[in-house]
Amino acid sequence: MAGVDWEKAYHDLENHIEAIMKETSELVNNASPKLKMNEVYVSKTNTLDVIIDATGDKMEYAIDLIDRKGKKETVKTGYQKSNTFSFDIPDGRYSITAYAKESLKENSRVFEKISVNFKRVLNDE
Amino acid sequence: MQKYLMICNAYPTLENLYANSFLHRRVKAYQQKGLDVDIVVITTKVLKDKYYDGVHIKYMDEYQIASFLKANDYSTVLFHFINKKMFYGIDQLDAEERPNIAVWLHGFEAEAWHRRYYNFLENISQLDNALERKDTVFETQKEFLQDIMTRNDLNIKFIYVSRRFKELYVDPYVGVVPDNYHIIHNIIDDELFQYHKKSADDRLKICSIRPFTAKNYANDITVEVIKQLSRKKYFHKLEFNIYGDGKLFNVLTNPLKQFENVTLHKGFVKQNDIPLIHKDHGIYLGPSRHDSQGVSLGEAMSSGLVPVTNAIGGIPEFITHKETGMLAARDNVTEMVEHVEYLYKHARKFKKISEQASKSIKQQAGLETVISKEIEVITNGWS
């Protein structure tokens, strides 16, 4: 059985390496960031404030706020461009599902669930 | 009389005239030479038999092919664009019942996953998809080819469309070389692409007929070449006609709209219309990043056009620089511009290259040359 001329094949492939690297460089430089959820920040003041930190391209954000005791109806904010939410709600235990998606891509969505024990912090003004 | 069976992935029909039309060209030529050839197209759909231009086409899945081979006594089976499923029927036969096997290797079915990297580095999901296919498609195909190239229980021959395609693309992918192989080029139909003597003025008329579906067709280079030529004093004397269709046509050719001497013809060009276009031009601007042979270049050469292209893949096996065409290095726009300029400045040389190109390609890959070689391989030399 005759053999493969590996040397000839290598030199041909080597001719491509610069072009492969240039194409890859273009791809990396033009690539949009990959969608991911970084952190959901909660601050408790007079209101329950939530900030969604996520990475992606042309982002939209939403929150589902669920009263753990079921006294208050679940709040579904729907998607918005701002990543900051403020809820004027009674004290209690809540579950928060924070969503982030890329508006131009279908079926792109990441989410994170957290629990919050909310108690209003009243300002002494 | 011995019977032959061709198993392939697609065959032209009245509804789809251009699916592997080069296979039909072969089958008609085989028939003219007295060979009795049946056609089976592998499919997962249930399809009725079809008839096209005197050829009976059957559609079968791998299990139907296995039954069909058991029920019929074919002396030789001819495979085009082979894969494991197509070969399943052969493996179901007892060793002594197996027919002779001829496998044509054309291109994508025998190349490494990374060969056309420029076609999947456009975005991350394409790259991810290619990496997945590397394991799920390319590895399986490689193991299959290794298997049939090294087995002792098969009477099998391999036909590569060019030596460079074999040595640069197929051998390093598969990792083994079969004992029994032949280099037979794809047909350049010199009956359809007849030579028409070119005048000196014809070198001013430049055409390109290429799909605009992927980057391997290098239409971006054609555009860059024309843009660089536009800075030359003689540019206004040149006339360009760009033919083709595909998702990249508008985006790539947009910069050419500013030039009065560049005409864009967006649309699929029928095979029978190409000789008419060839007749009106002297230079075929056909850069390429990947070609196992370069059939469209060969067709242009047959008609008497001087090809300006790249020394990549199988192309240098068919074009000798400044003798039968002009070759630039991979992706080298400046060299291609210099080559067009050379032809512009050397009218007599242009005419000579034109004549030599046609003669050379006819001798190398003309209908009669290719069919004689194929019939010899199909009908003789089986152990």
C-alpha cells in the first residue's frame, strides 16, 4: 500500500494557517458577547429594588415576583430595556425569577431564581 | 451482457435538471459505448421511479438497496459521493456474491472538516456547528473510507478527480492510500464548450460565472481585483460581466455598481447558456480558495478563454502559468491584477494562451479522453 505524502500535505496546510488566523481574528473581534447571567442584586429600602447584571447583545430584562405565602398575586413585569426594577410591596418572603434575553435572537434567555425576605427600611426624614 | 449499477446521492430529473448533471453526462456516454447502466439514488423518502432523458432512476433507502443487490446480478457497482449507508447493501452480500466496486471521490465526501474554514468562521454558531460535525459526520466518514480502502474482501477501485485533490485533500484526511486507484478528471464537455478563436480585442472582455453561495468561490477577490484595476489608466477600455447567484451576490458586488463598465447579472446561469457567454469574452476571472479540479475554469478554457485564477487545490494540475492560463498565489489580489495587466499588454501572448488552454484541457479532460479511461477502469482489470 502506498503511503500518504505527509510533507506535501503539511506544506499545503501551512499555506492556510495565516488565512485561518486572520479569519479567526475577524470572528473574535466582531463577535457579540455570549449571553450569560452574572448576578442579581437586591436592595431593600422603602421598596424592593432589583438590578439584573447580565452580558449579551441588545439585552432585555424581566422579573417574576412571587409572594411565597400566596397572599399577593404574582407580578410579571414583561421584558423591558432597563435592567433595574422597583417593587412597592408589603413585607414578606418572595421568590424572584430574573430573566435576561437578547432582543434580536429568538429562544435566547437566561434566568436566575432567588429568595428574598423583604422588610421595609423606613427613612427617618 | 454485463450490467452496471450506479449508486449516488442525487441525479438530474425534469424537476431538478442540475442535480449532479455531470453524472448524467457520464451515463449517456456509457450508454453510447454500449454499457447497460441502472441508476439508484439513495433517499429516506418514498419516491416513485423517474425517467430522465432515456435513463431510469430508482430511489431507495439502504435496506431497499441491499434487497435490490441481492435480487439482481450486477457485475460492477459505481459509487459517487459515497457514504456508509450507500455501501450497506454491499456489506449485506456474501463475499463471493459481491460485485466489483468503483468509487469516485469528488470533493466534500473525502475532505477533512477544516478544509473550508472560511465558510464556517463567519459566526460562532457556524463554528460550533462545524466542530460538532467534525465528530458526528467527518470522523464517521473517515473511518468508513479507511475501512473500504484497506479491506481485503472487496474487489474495489478508487477514482480521484485529480492527483492534487488526492494528495492534498483526501490522503491526509483518510490517512491511508488504497492499492488500486486511478486519477480520472471530471469531464470538460468539449462538445458543449467548443473552441472559438479569440481576437486581440477579446482580452478586454472579462467575465466571471460563479455561485455566490460560499466564500470558497472567492467572489470577494474578483471584486477586489476589479477595484484595483479601476485605478489603472486602461480600466475604461475593459468590460466586465459578473454572472452568478447566492446569498453573497448583493453584498459582495455592491461596490462594483459605481463602475459603468461592470455589468452585474444576478441569477442562475443554465449550462446551455454558458457557451454563449464564453463566446463574448476573452478572459475568465475565476479566483478560488478550494477546488478539487476547477470544472468551470476548464469549461472556460475549452471555449478559448484565458483563466485568471489561483494556484490552489487541484487547479495547477490543469493550468500552467503563462502557458494555459494565469495563476496567482492563494488570496493574492495584487498578483491577479498583474496577470490581467499582463494579458492586456501582451495581446499576442493572450491569443496563444487561449489556443493552448483549449487544446490542453480537451486533451486532459475532454469527453472522449475521460470516458475512454472510465470505461477501461469499469470494465477491465478486475481481479
